[in-house]
Amino acid sequence: MYKHMNKLLIAGLLIVWNMPAVSQEEEPVFTEESTNCINIRQVRRTEVVDDKNILFHMSGSVVYHNILPRQCSGLAREDRFSYEVSVNRLCRLDSIAVLYNSGTGGLREGNRCGLGMFHKTTKEDAEAFKEGLKRGPEAKPLPMPEPGEVDDENDEAADPQSD
């Protein structure tokens, strides 16, 4: 009986192991302003916003915002990356490599990270996005209770037999 159970357990583990991984973080919704690839010949400069967001400034004042599917450790700190392509397009699921100082005056590749979709945006929206990250979430104060409300609640909690 135990041999049969072991075979079932192994078969179950193999099925689970071969299932595709489900990401906890969802890719932003594809719109007509989003694309899988950009032409690298049109890239004028890149701007690392943080470990998960890169702005690709293109010719013609077009900006593409790439949201990486996962955090890319060291990307924001080093503020530079490299990529290799076989055709003149950089695409979703291509990878970038964080570039570190090698200590001998050169650069070495470090962490490799996958790219996400390229979302077309305006320069103004890109600036607003960066500014929003700098400021962080806006704190909104809670409404203050009336003085009698607080005293009444405390009295009831202190004297449970008042009912």
C-alpha cells in the first residue's frame, strides 16, 4: 500500500512542478497605447525611475514607460543597464543587465531582469509619475469625533453593567 501511495505522491509532485508559475503581480492591461516591442534605433535616452520602472525617451517626443514584472535589485542605485537584441527591437520578456563598476575603471554586468510591456505616455505624464513617486502617498487626516462621542464610548467600555 505504501509503495502505491509513494508513486501517487511522486506523480502529483511532478504535475505541480511542471505547472506554469503564477505571478502575484499582474501586468498592466494592454491598451492601444501599449506595445510589446520598441525600435531601438528610435531610443534617444533611457531613465531609470526605480527598481521596477524605466522610461524610454524616443525620437519625436514619445516616451514609453516599462514596468518590470519584478523588482530589479540594484537598478535604481546603479542607474544604468545594458541589453542585447538580435533585431532592432527591444521587446517584452527581453532582459536587461544592471551595470556595476568593476573597480578597474570598466563596467561589469550584474543582475538580469525581464522587461514588461511598453506603455506609451506623454512627457508630462512621465514627469507627474516621477513626482508622485518622490512625494509618496498623500496622508489624509481622519475626521475627529465629537467630544461627547468619545466620553460616551469610554464610559460604556469601563462600565459593562450599565445596560
